[in-house]
Amino acid sequence: MLKTIITSKTRRAILQLFFQSPSDTYYLRDIVRRTGEEVNAVKRELDILTKGKVLESERRLNKIFFRLHKNYIFFDEFLRMFAKTSRIALLLKEAGPKLGKVKALALSLKYARKLDIRADEIYLLGVGTIVLPEIAQVISYCEQEFGREINYTVMTEDELAYRKRNNDPFIWKFLRTPKVMLLGTEEDLLK
């Protein structure tokens, strides 16, 4: 998917590593091990990404640690792009027709940032005629990797329209928060 935009395989792998865990810090050998790329290629790409202010580096003892530069001008855009290539996004896309007639799938940016949510919040909203056991299976599989429960809700288009019309705070809270549209558009949710 991202091959046409980010042509360097090593750069793609490094960005994927960092944007899949945006608050983590890695050192050179750790990045090489996690990406499976050659050390010289990784070093070259880290230099480019640091010079471009995508990454920050910090020397600790005898190692240089790298982390995402949170004030990078395209940080949110990259976060959204790589959220669309996350395990949950790929599995939901792969499930495709088995999920039923899905009009929209929206993933909270809190999921992409790996932030905790309150009990009254969700990470994922599905709209349409969705087969619950299928989506539950995908979510269950992803929870193991995510390390905690993934709160989600599924509703029909009529139920979504009813809740919006009646100013349901639960649904409006989700609709107003930053999100990544895995399927459909934000306009589909707000109509």
C-alpha cells in the first residue's frame, strides 16, 4: 500500500515500527532486529529521518536512542496512514464480506497512539449490518497484540441516525474525537 509513496523499503519498515508504537524509544541494533533490515541501511535511513525532524535522537551511555518527534509537522498524518496498516485494520479489511454489509469502520486515534480510554469510550465504531461473531473474532485476536481490551461498538445506520438525532453523548463524543476511517468517510458518519 505505502510502497508507491515511500519507496525505500527500509524507511517504510522503520516508520512502521515507530508509528505502530508512537511513544516507544529504540536504539540502532533494536531497530535492525525488529525490522529485519541491514544495519547500514537502517543507519542511513535513521540519519535521513533525524535530519528531516521525523525522529529525535538522544545519546544515553554508549547508545543513541531514537523516538518520534511529536512536533513533526506531518505527525498526525503519518499516524493516520500507518494506523490504516495496523494489524486490526488489515484483519478487518481481510475479513471483508464475512463482516456483513459494512458502511463505515472508524478507529479512534487513541488506538493508534496506544492511549488508555475511559470505560465510556470506544476504540472502534462499526456501522452497517455487521456479523458480530466475525468482528468479535478479529478484535479478540488483536487484543492479544494490543495488550488490553479493545472497546468497540457496532450499530445499524438507523440506530446511528437515531442516536445522533437524540443527541446521544456516547456517540457524539466518538464522532467529535480524531479518528481514522478504515472504511467509508467521516461524512458517512455525520450525515
